[in-house]
Amino acid sequence: AKNAGKRRFAFFEATMYTAALHRVALESDLREALARDELLLHYQPIVELATGRIVGAEALVRWRHPVRGLIPPMEFIPIAESTGLIVPIGRWVLREACAQAARWRAAGTTDFRIAVNVSAWQVQSSELVADVREALAHAGLPASALSLEITESTMLTDTEVTLGRLHELKALGVTLGVDDFGTGYSSLSYLQRFPIDQLKIDKSFVDGLGGAAHDPALTRAIVAIGGALRLPMVAEGVERPEQVEGLLALGCELAQGFHFARPMPASELSARLAPTPER
Ligand code: C2E
Ligand code: CA
Ligand code: CA
Ligand code: CA
């Protein structure tokens, strides 16, 4: 038994070592990824629940690694954050996403809106506001067509810097949305302190809708908070038709999830977009 324990420890050490090596290798590769044009964006449609019409999309970054293949953001965004690379990577994402959104609007979906994830690190950076302004100008995209998704935890890190930054962004005219709303456990008072325009209801609450095994009480409570503050809501992670009914009944108007579409390359979304109806 003692030997088995030793072996297990040796295995554990070796695993840790491999993980550390892996991380160091990825980190140095990530430094080159932008210059080598290895990053790309996929777009997941955001639909109007009542009509099913695509009114926008969330830009989600991927890394096409020459050896490891397509790497999901969860595996390199944390590395980008801890090395500061998130600032140039985030700048690239903003530019690319705004340029693509402008193309879709020019092609006839004139009310198309693009959502871009912004990490806490970027909000702390003094370059963010200039990067957003520059991305909009370069694309010729109106600020009202861009929404920035910021997690609750962002608003709890250096709140004075964050508050100032969000007001600067707000002054540009962009929409500020809280991502993964409801998962931050913290006090909700930030919703009144910060200039927030929209809530993105986390998948974990959407999971609780439309199914015998689930209790929708928490989802109802979360959506009620948005309703009380008159904040528009987008539900994420909608996978089943019953959830669409549930969300509509609760007064949530926009959603995204595998039920509608998975994140896809720009060319695929182009084929699915319809012109904005005239009114
Ligand atoms: P997120 O902002 O919560 O994005 C939603 C994630 O949920 C995406 O994963 C999406 O593919 C996935 N998803 C969407 N609908 C469904 C569904 O119906 N079911 C399930 N099971 N999953 C669904 P993805 O693309 O792997 O992105 C993961 C996270 O990486 C994002 O979570 C976001 O936090 C981060 N991320 C992605 N792109 C960027 C970026 O450009 N900048 C920064 N800072 N973070 C990013
Ligand atoms: Ca998001
Ligand atoms: Ca989210
Ligand atoms: Ca989420």
C-alpha cells in the first residue's frame, strides 16, 4: 500500500510537471499567435425569442494552434490574462468583431448588434477606451451596435478604476452588459452603482427552466431582478424548446444557445442572416 501511495505521488508530480511545461509552452506560443494570425472568431447568434429572428451575435475567440489544433478560450484566456497578453488580444478581438458587424449591417441586417467579451484585466487597462473607440472608427460601426460583456467579478476588482472606466465607455455610447449574471454571489448593489444597460442570465439558471427535475424559482428570481431594474435581458445556454416558452413567460426577450445555433464562422452566419424588416 505504501508503494502504491508513492507511485501515486510520483504520478501526481509528473502530471503537475507536464501541466506546468504545457503551460509554459502555450504561453510562449501565445506571444506569437497574434503575429502569426492564428486567432479567429466564431459568432453565436442572439435571437429575439418572440420571432426567432437573429438580431446579433456574440464574438467568441478561438486559437488555431499549428500543432494542437483548435484551442478553446478557456484554455488560453487565463494565460493571456496572467501575462498581460489579453490587452493586445482583446484589441484584436474588438477590431475584428466590429469590422464583421459593420459588414453584416451593410449587407442588410441594419439593426445587427455585436457582443464582445471584455475581461477584468482589460477594464483595468488604461488602453481599453482608446481600443474600443479605434475599433468602432476603423469599422465605421455606430457605438450603439456594440455591447461589451463584463463579468460581475470585474466590478468587484478595484471598483474605483472600474467605475471610472465604465463611465468612459458609456460616454462612447456602447452598451454595457453583465455577463454570467447571478453567479457572482455578491451584493447586488453594484447594479445601481455601475452604469449597466443589460443582463446576460447565466446558463445555470436557464438550465432550471422547463423540465420536471428542475425548480424554476431561482430563475424566476434572477429574471425578476432585471425586470425590477428595467434592464433588458439575454438568456444564455438555451438548449431545449421548453426553455424558450419559460423565458418568454418570464419576460426575457433575447436568447442564445445550442437550441438556436452553435458558435460558427462568420461565413456561416452570413448565410443565415435576413434583412432587417422595414417598419
Ligand atoms: P461566455 O462568455 O459565458 O460564453 C458562452 C460560452 O457558452 C461559449 O463557450 C459558448 O460556446 C457556450 N455556449 C453557448 N450556448 C451554449 C449552450 O446552449 N450549451 C452549452 N453547453 N454551452 C453553450 P466558449 O466559446 O468556449 O467560450 C468560453 C468562455 O471564454 C466565454 O464564456 C468567455 O468567458 C471566454 N471568452 C470567449 N471569447 C473571449 C474573448 O474574446 N475575450 C475574453 N476576455 N473572453 C472570451
Ligand atoms: Ca459572454
Ligand atoms: Ca456568459
Ligand atoms: Ca456562462
